[in-house]
Amino acid sequence: MKLSNLQKQLENSKQYLPAEDTFFLEDSIDREKGNFALDIGCGSGYLTNILKDSFNLVVGTDISYNTLREQNYKVENVICCNSADALRINFDLIICNLPYLATDEIIDVATDGGKDGLELPTEIISSALNRLSKNGKFIFVTSSLSDYMTLIDYVKSKKFSAEIISKKKLFFEELILVKVKRLFS
């Protein structure tokens, strides 16, 4: 995708409002605690707000400035950037509701994952792995509509463990929750 096309799309982007996949991820993070947490693609700020009660510092990132400006659940520490690329600290918990839909063209960065639902997710995962603390966890949502086993294999190829910790059957798909940790923490 040409940068100018992405910029045009981001100018018109709307925040991704909490939905089934958001609530599914919420259920897995309610007992997590620590110093630093990161919500990649924080969108409306819903999950970022939940994390602030259990972590000393919570940061939300989103590639869309428009989305951050109009958050329904306002968050203090938000950064407009690609995944975690602008950050230089490591996090105890990183979460992401990946844009996992398999699409020929990325039109909506909140949902469209590109070819086989892998293009954007692998970029986000790479960025997150670089910011994971020694004993940290990265929890992400994906779907049976994408090639989620390739995502898991990708994580493992980067010398991290990846395991499916939960699944939730919906009418048209199965949501899949994956937990990632360093192999030698």
C-alpha cells in the first residue's frame, strides 16, 4: 500500500468500538498486574482503561491520530505510532486485538490483516516482541478466519513461546486468544 493511500484512509478512520473480540480479550487480562502495560491499536481506549487499575503505567498506541483524538474511553498516555515502534521501554504485559481479517487490500487498519490475515499482524507482532520485558506476556486475539497457525509459527521462529489459551465460537468464526512469552525468562 502506498503511504499516501494509507494517510488518506487514516484521516477518515473511525475508532473500533468494543465488540466480541474486545470482550474476549478483556476476560483474559482482568487478573494481570505489573508495572508497565501496552495496548497496541488501542482504538476507543476501552481495554487501555481496564489496564490502568492494575499497572503503574499504561500506554496505548494507535496508528490513527483521528482515532486517538476521538476516543470514547479517554486515556492519558496515548501515542500515535505504528504498533510499538516509537517506544523504548519494555512492558510486563502487551495486548492487541489484531486486525486479522484476510483481505486482498488493506482498507480498514482496525480489521483488515492483508493476505491470509497475516500482513499487518506479523508487523504488529514483531514490534511487540521487541518491547516485551524479560518475564513479560503478550496476549493477542486472532481468528479462525485468518491463518492463525502461521502467526503462532512466526512467533516461535523468533524464539518465543506461543500457546492458544482460549477459544470462543461465534456464529461465523472462532476467536482465538494467544499468549506469547520469552522462551528463557
